[in-house]
Amino acid sequence: MQRQLIVIILIVLTIFNPLVNAVCFADDQFTLYEQGRKITDRSVLIFSNTSDTFSFEEVYNGNFFVKSQSMITNLTFYQLNQTTILDYQTWIETNNNATYTQYTQEYIQALINDSIYRVTIEVPGAEDTEVYNQPLFGVGGVIGSYRYFTIDLTTATIELTDTKTPESPGFNLLLILVGIGIMIIFVKRKKN
């Protein structure tokens, strides 16, 4: 009897769990080109800039760069004349665990001063503000669709090439309902 009561309480709590609106924003993915050719090396530094704030994001990995739509800003790219720029983790290993501030103010700043050129691109604002992938109950959801851009650094152009809507959580909900159904069957079998 106690087990059945516990199971019923768990089922009721699961069904009537208050809806929590903890969502995240979809990401934008950027692929960089130069004169129509994809950049496949680590020769570009990426900075975000909004109003008076100019901050280092990362070294381009030769494939793509991802940024959350909640942080849409202008992006500034520095094309360097070398292709083996160290990321922070690699740099601290060769510099006796130096700080991130030293990495950006010494190493990255020296690279900027020696860059070939820089270009700033204005990333368009997200038009899709729909909440996708929101479960029937519980935590989750994604605001907006995932966007995929190509940026040509020589022409300073950005082009939206694709968008993808996040998948619905229907499969997860189905698993929860199947689990509840199995629990009910077990409770009924124990009763008999």
C-alpha cells in the first residue's frame, strides 16, 4: 500500500510540476571565407564589439565560429599573417600557467598589432523569437531558430545560408508517458 501511495504521489508531482521557463537562445554559426575560398586555418582573431565594449572572443578554428543569439553584436575579424595562433589552453601550457588577461593583453594584442587587415561585420538581429523544444512540463526550450552564416572577409559581406528550427521534445514526452504507463501496470499487477 505504501509503495502504491509513493508511486501515485510521484506521478501526481510529475504531472503537476510547475512550468519553468528556463530557456536558452539559439546559436548562430559563422563560416569564414576570403576571396570566395573557405578559410581552413587558424589565421583569424574574432572580437565582438558593442558600443564601447571591444572583447576578444576566440581564435577561428578553421571550420566555424558559434555565438549565441542572445549576444548578437558586431563582429570584428583580424586576418593575421601566420596560421598557427595558439588558443588560451595551449598558450598557458607554454607560459607557466599565465593568466587570461596576460594572454589577451600580451599575446593577442601583439598579434593584432601585426595583423594584415581587420574587418567589422554587422550581424543581423534575430527575427524568430518563437520558443521551440519546450516540454509540456519542466525545464527547457530554445528561443529562435539556429542560423548559419557565411562571411567573406575581403568583401566584408555576410550572408544567411540556412536556418534550422529546433526539434520538438515529443520523443522525450513519449518516453515519460511510457514510463508512467509501465509503473501503473506494475502497480496493478502487484495488487492482483
